[in-house]
Amino acid sequence: MMNKKIAIVGAGISGLSAGIYALQAGYSVTIYEKNKMAGGECTGWNRHGFHIDNCIHFLLGCNDSDQINEIWKNLGVLSDDVQLYREPYFYCMEKDGITLHLWRDLERTRKEFLEIAPEDQRELNLFFDCVKNCECIKPPCDISPAHMNLFQFMKMGMSMKQAAKANAEYGKQTMQEFVNRFQNPYVRGMFGNYFNSNFIAITFVTSYAFYTSNSVAIPMGGSVGMIQRMCKRFEELGGTLNLGVQIDKIHIKNNRIISIEADGQIEKDADDYIWCADPRDLFYQLIDVKYIDKNLKYMYDHQDGYVASTGYQAAFGIASDEELELPEGSVIFPCEPYTVANENHDFCGMRVYDYDASLFPKEKRVIQCNVLQNAVNYEYWEKLRSDKKTYDAEKERVAYCLMERLEQQYPVLKGKLVLLNTYSPVTFTSWCRAYKGGYMSFNALKGYKSKYVKSTVKGIDNLFLGSQWVQNSGGLPIAAASGKFAVQQLCKREQQS
């Protein structure tokens, strides 16, 4: 095995994870990344002296008892030297002088909500009890669900059996249907303006449970720091990272990849390949769609039931070192209506970045606004982008609409905000070839079941798949675990040959 060489395409979370696990298994590894920097969508950049963090709102698995914590430590993401910031709440809503929080302390949240909405006592208590029960939900870390046998799948289900009641209550309800269970206008506003209305409510319940279980935190150094630590780990183990290399062709013979081609140069040196970039390009552009996993193809073919999470975003610098007394973390608030991609919005969502002095010192704090978008919105932005001048003007128009609403909500910000950057759903496609601009993988909507995608590629013996797209809802833990799973299957096939 020591002479076996692996080529990995994509140096995001899944690619670096696969590279590290492959090196530890004794393989020689080279990663090819199309961009000039590693990280994929887990990235950040500087504008006008300010830092914009694109990815980490929270990292799941920051407790030593979490299974995914072992993966993060192995990848170099977490260690005793990496400080963690734990936000006090998931998010809050400010409306009419009233503030509601989804605190980490579940009972503090319960008390706060029941005081403002006694008429919803039954539904609120049910919700909070279900959140508590969902604290047992963890991403699979030992073996991919797509490769589990019946016993292993049942064992995984039993480990999360406490969440059964929550799944029965909210597993088939949209967020809009969930919101309709409540009478109080503040509760309805709080729950109805954070996730998309057609998302399944159990996703919201589970996301909050990650906070109440204290599993989530933000590693200091943000997204860029996280990737730098993974790259250091990969290279210390002996891996080679080739940046700025776009794979143009894949050559297959006798059910095996025999070479890959980039910029006219043919690479024939690898024995096995792991694709950790967006899988849409792999199956629909570079190799025949006949090789695609049936579950992945089903999701691509049913866009009405499986949607990628994407959004329009604007980042603002706070050009002041004054004490502004802004709320921490993520906040939503009602505002004057504004339009994005021909859709009306009357709530604004923002996130304050001031928790990491190495990235956001007092005079360089940042506010980011995110407007959730869908596949229809993506088509709007994609069409608009054909005329760069019009596209840039529209992004800027929305940004200044959001800036105005921030200043209306927090007058102390007036004259202190600097527009740093705007980006739309098609930005993610341009940067990472992300399908429909998805920064997270498919969400299964009402009437559609969650799907798992195999790490192996039927019909190509030396090709394996890793990425957040192998499991619904994706995100950083799924991406990291998928790299490990791909190497597991590679080693298993090696042992059987």
C-alpha cells in the first residue's frame, strides 16, 4: 500500500479530510484544487482592511464527548491550543422593544417565551421538550449511512431514539405549518423569519438542540484559520497540495480512471481517485451520468423536493471603535419592505462579527446580512449576471437597502457603516462550482425522504466520492466525515482485491 498513490480533486473540508485519512492509511496523496487557495466554501477574505468570514456560523462537535470531535481533532481543526467562542444564544429577535432569545440555556428560553406568550403554553412546552430530546442527534462518524447494513442502520436509529417524539411532531411539517401552531405574534415572528418557510421544521428544532447541548462553538481564527490548520496537518503528514488546477477531462478505460487532464496536462500517476468537489460537474460534465448514484440522481431530477441552501449576502464594516452596544451574534428584526430577486421581505437578518480580536478588532468589526434564496432566485441571479454592470448594480442596490434598515434599527450605526462586499447565489457557483449556488447541500422538503449517497462509484473501480452532498442538509461535519468515509471504502476495496 505504501506505493499506492491517490489523487483527490477539491481542497475543501472533505478533500482535506480525505487527504489526511488517506495519508494515515499509508497512501501517497496529491490534492488538486481549482482555486488559488484551499478551503472551498469554508473561506474568508479581506476588504478595505476588514475581514469577511464566509462560512462558520457555528461548528458542531466542540464537546469532547461528541463523536465528530474526534474527527475534528484528527484533522487539526480542534486542539487544546484552539480557543472556542460559545455564543450565548442561537439567535434573537427584536420587535416593538421586546427581545426574544433562543438561549443556550433551554430553561431560560422557556421562561422568557412563556412570560411573553402564555396563550401558547402547550405548544411552547412541547417545542422545548422536543428540543431537549433532540440533543441526542449527532452526525454519523463511524460509517456512512449509505454503506450501513440493516443492523448498523438500526443501531444508528436507536442511538437517537429520544428524538422520536420530535420527529413525529415536526418531521413532516414545514416551517410555515410549525409557525401556524402558535398564536402569539412575537413567537410567530421569531420562528417564522429565520429559516425558509418550506423547510422541514425538525431541521430548525435540531439546529437549536445543537446549542442547548452545548455542542456548537466557533473556533478562533474563523474559517480561514480552520483551513490553515487542516492544510498544515495534511502537509506535515507528507501530502502535496496543488492549487490553481482545474480538472478538464477524466479518461476511463476498463472501468478505471487511467488519467485526469488539467490545462492540457495529463496526470497519469495515481492509482485511485477521490472526487471531493461538487459532484454535479463530475457526473454531468466530466464522466457519463450512467455512473451516478441513484439517490443523487433522484435528488437532481426532483428539484421541487430537494433544494440547495443559498442566499444573497452583504458585508459591512463598522468604521468606529466606539462602544456601540450592539446585540451579539445573529439577530432578526422587522423592517420596511425591500425586494431581493423580485421577492418582498419585511424582516432583516444580521450577524455581528466582534468576538475574535485576531479577525475583528474593535475598530474593524463587521456586520453581515444574509437573505435566504431558493432555486427560482438562483435563476434570477444567473440571468442577471449575463450583464455584469446590471448584476453589480443590483447587488449594490440590495446592499444599500439593507444598510438603511440596519441604520433605522440601530441609529448608532448611522454614518459608521462601510459596504465591503456583496455576493449572490451565483457567486458560490463561480467560486466552487456549487450546484444552484448551494453553500449547504440538499434539504429534503415535505413529502420527500432524506437520501444517502454512496462513497463508491458503480462502474468505476478506482473512483470514490466525498463531499457534503452525500447527505441531506450537509455542512461542515458531513463534509469532514465524507472524506473519512471515502477512504474507508477505498481501503476496504484494496483489502478485497
